[in-house]
Amino acid sequence: MGVPRELSAPFVVLGPSGVAIRTRLKGLTAGDEEVLRLVGAHLGSLASRGLKRRCADGLGHSTDTWARRKRALTEQSSARWAGSITRATHDQWALSRRAQHAHIQGLEAGVRTIAHRLSLPVGEKGTKRAPGGYRTRQEWFAKTRRLHLLEDRLAAARADREAGRVRVVRGGKRLARNRHNPEQAQLTEAEWRQRWEAARWFCQADGESGKRFGNETIRVTPDGEVSIRLPAPLAHLANRGHGRYVLTGTVAFRHRGEEWADRVSANRAVAYRIHIDTGRGRWYLTASWTIPPVRTVPLAQARTGGLVGVDTNADHLAAWRLDQHGNPVGEPRRFCYDLDGPAAHRDAQVRHALVRLLHWAKRHGLSIAIEDLDFQADKTREKHGRRKRFRKLISGMPVSRLRSRLVSMAAELGITIVAVDPAYTSQWGAQHWQKPLTSNQRATTRHDAASVAIGRRALGHPIRRRTAPPHDDRSDRHGHRTAQAGPGTQGREESRPRIPGPRTRSDGAGRGAKAGDQRAQHRSGHAAEHGLWQQDSLPLSP
């Protein structure tokens, strides 16, 4: 193994800065649903036009252009609806710019990798840090064509970025592509059309502190009454004064309901969004608001008493409890989840695994250490080549979703999350901890050993152990111990330093306890008779 790269220090992850809760709109009449559809379709068309103008402004966007777009939308809705639309379209444009930058980085990495492999002779083997040449001439020729294709895509993406152009689809690119192959998506044309229109609707309003119940556009009272301020062209549909439409029935938030009620009672800002699940035919109301970031504890306090090291994998979370000295305690735990199936099933599986992990850590009163993973640059086929199964493995790992859910759910239980550098955790864990932790009663896996490595790095202890001493016939009988040396011990992760002197480490000539008594060095014991005694050199010939 070469020289390890510089590792970043562990840090305590900040808590969430916002809250979002959802409930179902029950008891809606046919008239209520028709009003919601009309409002969503009208505001959706305004949002589409607003996004088109925002994309046309490109890098020339300024506060003046923002104000002009908002004034144009106000005439056909209201000032508050226009503010929500302009803010949402700007955020969507900014998200597309970030995705464009990530796409350019991926193309640049692919071009570099292919160019490097093409410069090598065919069949040359690679190393752990650099890939080798391509296996055959046919593959080499195919990659030359792919290199030209990636270079063209990279040039086009760079030109778009310099010009401020983005590629964005309201409603989602995946749903738009399903229109060309509805059989594969298992949708009829009518079902696709229904989902497409619902995805392009717009019915969300930002909150305002100091206003009645925290929102003037979509208002929800503490009793659960929902009312909407209709846009100007739909004001004739209002059933209350000031152009408002009150929905039939009431809503109730089961999760964080008391916190939401305290906010609306104090007229603090709460944003709302009304949307429909076309598959089930159900309407939902989502409430969200910002909160101050959770004050995290110092890293030293999070390490008190040890912590739980967690290794993230494609189908499970491997966890092991460690004490404050970095020693594994008890048995390893595994929290499995299944990522096959629809998105709702995958989300439920991830939540269920995280709940079990958090409750286990809560019972022991320990923090959780995880890897600060990011596989965005490691999924390309240019880097891993024919390793399709490995590419599918890392692509299926819910890294960002799992990390965000873990942080938000841990904040609710008061559990601290410590993030560490993921470099070499699996390799060093398997090399130094898998075999020592394996016994006749316990089979330690590579993932279990990686969780120990993650926990030790979060605690500030080194992962690698010193090698065992040589056998007795090659060294003394009291070599160094194989247990982990202290953090200040020099050379604790390398081979034993060479100590000058005899192999037995006995006292050298003139250094013993009787070095001053020269009579003890010869048999006669008479110093005057022999004078200064010294060993004669061996004869050169017999």
C-alpha cells in the first residue's frame, strides 16, 4: 500500500434547520377538488411562464429582473402568489445550475480516465491507484469513439454554463420521458396525462411572521380549518369574503402537532403546500417552517463513554459499540433494509432500519459515528469499467437520503452524529480487526470490522495495529505487544525499529555492572600480572 492521503478530522454533524409535516385533506367535496384543480392549473401555468423568463435571463438575472417578473405575475394572481412563484422558479433554476456543474465534473473525470487508459499499451495491467490499458484492440477502438462523444458533450455543457443556459423540465424529466414509452412505465395515456398535469400544478405559499396564523395565502387555523386566497381570475369561486375559499372538513397534524399549533397561535411563519397523489386519488397538505440549527455538543463530549460505529452498505447497516478506549464491546449488530420496489417501500425500509439503530444507541446513551460518504464521482463506467455489479452496488446505496434522515431523526432523540473521513476504513478494518475479533462463537465480517474502524477514527484513535513480533528463534522472547500502542508512541504503526547492539540486548563490552573491575574479565584475577588485558585478533591462517 502506498502513502495514505491526508485524512480530514472528525466533526459533529449539525442538526436540521427546518421541519416539514404532512397530513391528509379528508372530507373534500367534488366542488372542493374542482377548485383545487383550477387553482393548481392556473398557478402552474404562471410558474411555467415564470421559469421560462428566469431561464431566459440567465446570468443577467438581478433584483430588477426579479421585480419585473413578479409584477407581471401579480396582475394574474396576487402579490403573495407571485412572490412564491418567483422564489420557487429561481430555486429551481439554481438547482439546475448545481446539477449542471456536477454533470460537467463527471464528464471531465470520464475524459481524463479514458485518455489515460488509451495512452497505455493494450493489455497493460493497472495498479490499485491507476487503471491499466484496455484488454483488446476492439475495446481500445470503442473507447476512442466514446472519448470523442464525451468531449463533444463536455464542450456543449461548458458552452451552456458559460452562457447561463440550463436544461430543466417542470414536472420532471423522468415523467416526460415516460410519455414516449408508457408500456414500460405501466401507464396508459390517460394515467400519464393525469400525473403529468398534477406534477406541473403549483399550489404552495410562503409564510409570513406577524400575519394571521402565519400565512395569508393558504391559512390553517389552530382548529384545522383550511382556506385559500384565490387568484384574481378565480375570485368568483370564493365562498367567503375577501376572495377566500374555505375547504370542507378540517385537518389535524399527528406528528409535531403541538409545535405547529404553538406557531400558528403566535402568528409565526408557516409555509404550506397542497398536492395530490394521483395513484390513490388523495389530497395532502404539507406544512413547513425553519428552526434554529440544533446546538451540537463538543466533539470531546460526544466521545465520552465511547460511541457506536456504523458502516453503511447497500442492504444493511453494520454497527458495533466501542468504549472510550476504542475497544469493541458486546456483539456486532446488523440493521437490514430492502431497496427493491417502489420509492415508498424504499423510504419505509430506510426509516425502519434507522429507527432500530437510533433506539439501540439511545438505550446505551452513546453517539453515532458514520462515514461522510459521497459516491457522485465513483459511479461512472469509465472508472470501474466492466465491474457492472460494483457500479450497481454503489449506485444503489441511499447515501444522501440515509444521512439526511439519520441527522433529522437523531436530533429528535438527542443523539449526536459524528462524521469521519471514509478513507481506508474498510481496508484497514479488515486488515487489522476482522481476524482478531473472529472466534469459534462469532464470525466477524468485513463490514463489522469497518464499523470498528469508523468508531476508532471518530474517537481519535488510530485504526491500524502493529504487526506481531518475530518468532522466538529469530528474536528475543519479550517482543513488543500486538495490542494497539498509545497515540504518542513513535512508530506504533510501522515495523519495529532496529536497536543497535547484540540480538540478546545484553550489556556490551565495557558497559556492564563490573566494567570498572578489570580483574573480573579474565580468569587469573591478577591485573598486575597481565597488565591491561585485551582480546587478540584471530590468526589469518592456521
